[in-house]
Amino acid sequence: MSALEANAIEGVEGLLVVELAEGIAGPFCGVMLAEMGARVIKIEPPDGDWSRTTGPPWVSGESPLFLEMNRGKESFAVDLRSEDGLAAVRALMLKADVVIQGYRPGVADRYGLGPAIVGENERLVYCSISGYGNRGPRREQPGSDTILQGYAGVMSVTGEPDGPPMRVGTALADTSCGVYALTSILALLLRRTQTGRGGEVDTSLLESLMHLQTTTFASFAAGKMPERLGTRTSLSAVPAELFRTGDGYIMVSCHGARQWRRLCTTLGHPEWIEDPRMASNESRVTNHDEVVALLGEALSEDSSEAWLERLEEGGVNAGPIQTFEQLAEDPQMQALRQLRRTPGGRYESFGYVSPPFTIDNVPDKAFDVEPPALGEHTDAILAELESGATRPTRSPRSSR
């Protein structure tokens, strides 16, 4: 059984997905559909998805970002400015179940590849992804994760209180948008099973980041301007932040009454349980700096390892600050088997992160499939279209 067959989910297996998107957001959505068993044909310009050039580092001369975002897909390299190329892409879209489109609003329409094509293929689910959304004065502006983290307010609440705004250290806008796109696509596919009708949906990096900040926005809606708090939570809960130990740092989050009692007992200060400065979460929020200073003084008296062992025994919610190197060796991550490596083939073996869910209680459905070389499947797909096949079938290489 191939990796593609092992991961196939009934209802997704056999779907034909046409991906007209570069970079991260659209391809992240596409690779998750591929992992579920869909056939994903990636439309690339003749010089390739721009993410192929993001490096170093490189893996066999290819960008690791591209490898991560495009495992198990087929590459159809085509110049949309040519009449034949455009006709071929339209023909694929008319046979497709799903289109993921990541051009700026209006661009796909000018090529005749916009959501209006749903009128010609009523079962099609058409998903548009953009930077700023499909309405408003910025709709046609390009958007990237770095710029949108600033625009959407994420950076205004990230960093130390007395420091500059900071970008979150991962592509939060791109990846979250890919997940929201997938969610909406699956919802419309579900509707299609009931009505026979697909439809169109659009989402954006901006809207995705705003929705991720629902808990932060709640404070603003209640009249309190969110601010940079360093590692401290924005949920008016104390303690819930980073603490320095005798040799490093740990995170502690135990603001509930029961957790607070456990923390005080474990730290050897049971008198703090009833101390009016910190007996309730409200009082600890009011006296945050004083409370955190007392906790920090106690935690500085021993090592991170010693405290984490003691806190775990005491039933206190605490954890280490791990690097990716430590995560790769972490027993919990190894049990989840979410950090994977491909077996190697055209490219040397490279690592990837598998989806964060387990289906039918089968925890080890690996998707160890290579991404395509640029234009690798162009000739085969054109031959399928010329043969008049009503449903193009997956090319042999994709099930290695």
C-alpha cells in the first residue's frame, strides 16, 4: 500500500484539486488535501513557484520550504499568457472538484480562471486566498505573512512591554490561512454531498490573523487596549508566564484556585495561599509585579530540571522552553510521531510535520511522499486531457 493510499480518507480520496497558488498559504491547504488522499495538480509558471528559490538552506538543491508545502502533488508547468496553456488549465478546472487560487483579487478573473467558472462546473468548490481580502480599498494589494503580522495587530501585542513590536517566530498568517481555507473547502464539499452543488469561498491572511486573535480582541471590545506583555498571557491570569530558574527558564501557568494552592505548597510557601495580596486571581492580577517577583525569587533557588520534576509531582501546570533539536528527541513528540522524515529518493531525506489529528485511531499514517520536480507531470496531464478522459487519474510517480 502506498503512502497516498494509507492516508486516504473516504470522501476526499479521488478528489481532483487544481492548485493555482505559490508560497505557503494556498500550498499548505493543498498539501493537507493531498495528505488526505486527494489528487493535487499544482499549476506552476515556467520558472516555478517562487518558494523553490527560498534558501539557503537547501535540500538536494531545492528549498526545504517548497519540499514541505508540496509533498505528493503533481507539477503542471504552464505559461498562462499562452492560448494553449490557458486552455489546458481551464480544461482541468472544468473537471476539478476543488480549485485553490492564490492570485490577487481580479487577476484570475482577467485570465478567465476566476470563480465564475463555477457556473460551468456546478460541482466545483472554488477557494480564493489573498492578502487583504476580496473587498475593501486594499483588496488588490499584495500581502505577505511578515507585512500582515504588523497590519493585523499581531506585532503590537508581541514582545516585551518596553521593547519594540515583534513578529511571531513562525509564518502564522500563511499557515492559519491555509487551515481556514481547508476548513471552508471541506464545509462546501459536505454541502455538495447533500445538494450536488459546490460554490465559492474566499479568505485572506488578514481575516485569518484577526480570527486567531479572538481572545485578545475580547479585551479591546471590553474597553482595555491590548498591549505587549512579553511571555505573560493576555487573559488577565496570574501567574501564566516565563520564570527564570537557577540555570535557565520555565513556563508556569496556574492561576486557578486549586493550581495556586498546589504551586504555593510545592514552592514551600503555603502562607501565600491566604495572603491577601495574592489569595485570588483578581488580587494577583492587581499586584502582578510583586507576586511575580516573589515567585521568581523562589524559583531561582534551584535548576529548571529540578523544579520541573518537583512541580510535576505537585500537580502544577509548568513546562520547559524547548528548542527544535530538543523537540526532535522529546519522548512525547516521538510517541505522537508527528515529526517525520521522507525515505529519500530524488531528494535526500528531509523532515516534515504531519497533520495534528489521528483518524480512526490509526496513529501512524505517514505521508512520506516526495514533491514534484518543476513541470514533471506536464506531458502526462496534457496527454490525459487530449485523450478526452473525463477524470484525469493520478500519475504513477505520485504513489511512490
